[in-house]
Amino acid sequence: MMNAILASTSTLHGEDYLEYLIPVLQELYKDAAEVIFIPFARPGGITYDEYTAKAAKAFEKAGKNLKGIHEFSSPEEALKNTGGIFTGGGNTFLLVSELYRNNLMLPLRESILHGAAYLGTSAGTNIGGLTMQTTNDMPIVYPPSFKTLGIIPFNINPHYLDPDVNSTHKGETRETRIKEFHRLNSPPVVGLREGSWLEVTHTKISLNGSLPARIFEKEKVPYELDSGSDLSHLN
């Protein structure tokens, strides 16, 4: 019954917040009377209310009402009864910490598995994987577990960047970091470039957007998959 979109980013260069995803949102949430927003990753120190207002403005363009999960007297019950959920970007460590602190990680997973339409962007996409261990974020807090929703059988690296051959920076690339992950961990990792997203249903995981994704599997040479590809084989 799953119906989820896991997007690399919320905002493309030169566009408004969620602008490139508006047509996707209209289809994703067509049966949802209202969408619950999870603002726990809140970027830049803004308040939950401010972040929710920003997201709500974008959702108005898709013809949907949005309400922050912090506005409900019983967030767990709200998740059980909703038809749509959106988790925004920010810091993945903070997001995961808050989900566990509020005892919402399992209810969120169960709601998605039972058919609530789900959109994640950036940090909200990171938590769709098995663990948050392939995030790009700084560990500003220490969550009780790195285990996340596991609605897909692999991990994601949102905002994936290819090495810049003209750069004088000689530090680690994203590819290097993911290979470090695979020295000690086995799940595949999908490097999701900006403007790309995964569409997850109960039968299929497909890549959408204009760019290919870079696929990392333990002890294998990384490879590219074009938009439109089926990623259901990764586990």
C-alpha cells in the first residue's frame, strides 16, 4: 500500500520552495484531505511555526492544506488517521533525535506502510532508508539510534555531488565517504542528485527527474542508473 516520494532536495536553484515538485504533490496527495508536516529537522534555527508556514505556502499551490505535527494534541493519533505526511529537510541528526524523543518513529513507519502518502525532502528522504548513516549533516545532537524508517531496503545520500575535476580541494568526495561507509556496512547507497526523486509504491521503486543516480554496492564498482530505472533490485 506504500505511496511515497523521496526527493533529494526541496529547492532547485532559481526556484521557489518545492516548486519543481508541485505536479508530483498534486498526484501524491490527491486522496488526502489534509497533510501533516513534520518540521523537526528545522533548518537555520527557525521555529516549527515558521517552517510550517513556509511549507504550507507551497502546498497551497498544490491545492492542499498543511498542518504541523506539533499543533496536534496527540501526534501519534494524528499520524494513525492521516492520509498524507511531509517531512522537510534540515539536519538529519536533529530530525531522528526528535522522532525518537517523541516516540514517533514507529508510528510514522506504520502510517506509511498502511498507505498514508509520504513526501520526504533531504533529511526527510534520509530517514526513508534503513539508517541515517549516509547523511551529509553534522552530528549536532546524538540520537538514540541511527536506525530509521526502512521503507526502502537501502540507504540514500541526498544532494549527491560529483567530484569537480577543476577544484583545487583535495579532501574527501561524496564517493569517498560512501566507500568508507561500505568498509563497515553492507546496505547499498543511492547517490540522489538535485532535482531527482524516488517514487516508492508497494510493488516498485523507480527513479524520476532529469538526472541519473549513482549506485554504490559493497565491493562493487559504482555505476549509474538513468531516470526511469527500477531500483527494486537493490537490497
